[in-house]
Amino acid sequence: MDAAPPQGLGTDAPQAFGTVLKMFAQKHSLRMVMIGSGLAAFVSYGMLNWIPAFLMRTQGMPIEAMATWFAPAAGITFGIGILGGGWLVSRAAQISPKAYGRIPALASLAVAPTLVAALLADSWQLSLVLLLVPMAACTAYVAPALALVQNLTPPRARATAAAVLMLMFNIVGLGLGPLYTGILSDALMPGYGDDSLRWALMGLLPFIVAAAAAQWAMTRHLDKDFAG
């Protein structure tokens, strides 16, 4: 005779993928964090994948300086952005859950003027210094978005919900962000030459604004969704 399954196995089983997708469709905050994070990932991947080429091709940064200066700058700023975004939201969310939307939105807005300043700088040294801010700010959405998904889904759905959000990061962000920037640079090449990448990166500005708008719009639903 077969042994009976362990008690509670049915209640501990993970929720179906379709059920998790339905949560994202039905809960306003989850829907908006997916949209806002997808747009933010589009910007961050599109920007970060092409900044090295911009510094070398457009600004004339030597490849030796890329290894000496850009690599550590990138690693440090990415860490600051991800850890800093999570730390700020964890503290501010004790006062209001709206911090899950406000802080990523403000970080997204901080990307726009600093990125423009860096792209218009007249030397690679100044560009790299100015890029420290957008390179940190463009990753500040990651930890708050993942934390929000964990807080707004039941325990049996959290792993799948996090995977759905990461899928959005990769399909929209990694899959489309660099592709868009590269296509735009190629299209501008006949008229702008090596400056085409400068203006292609400028083409990310509308997506930065859209990401901030979606992240801020999420704040209208957070109080209700956390209470429910």
C-alpha cells in the first residue's frame, strides 16, 4: 500500500504560472511595477551596453583607460544603485508604501539631465565623471521592484512572480534596449558619423520619462494593495 502524501503538501504547492500572471493583471501595483520596471530596464540596458562604445568611439577614450577607469566605475555605481535603491525604499516604506514607486521614479528622473550632460561633455574624462550619476540611478529600480513583488504576492507565488518580473527585465530591457539604441545609431550614422551614438543614447530620454511616469503612477494604488 502506498504511503500517504505528507500532510499539507497540497497547500504548500506553488501556484500555477497562469494564476501568477492573473495576479499581475488584476492588482494595479503589480501591473504598474511590471510596466515601470520594463521601461527602466529598457533604459538601463540600452544605456549601459553602449556607454563603453560611446566613450571610445565618440569621446576618444583609450582602451587602456576603459579597463583602468570605466570597469571599476561601472561596478561601483551598479552596486550603489541596487543597494542604495533597496536601502532607501526599505527605510521610507516604514512611513508609506508609496516609497516603492516614488524613489524609483525620482531615480529615473535623475538619469535624464545627468545623462544629457555626460553625452554633451567635451572630453571622455568629464563624460565618465558625469556618467557616475546616471549609471547608479538607472539601477535603483531593481531591488524595490523585486521587493514589491515579494510583498504583494502570497508565499506560494513569490518565486514565480519574481521570475515573471525578471523575464520582463530581460525581454524588454536586455532584449530591446540595446537593440533600439544600436539601430538608431546605425540610422544616424550617415548624417552624424561617430556622433551618431551620442544622439542615439539621447533617444532613450522619452523612455526615461515614461518609466518615471509609470513608477509614479503606481503610488496611487500602493496603499490599497498593501491594505488588501
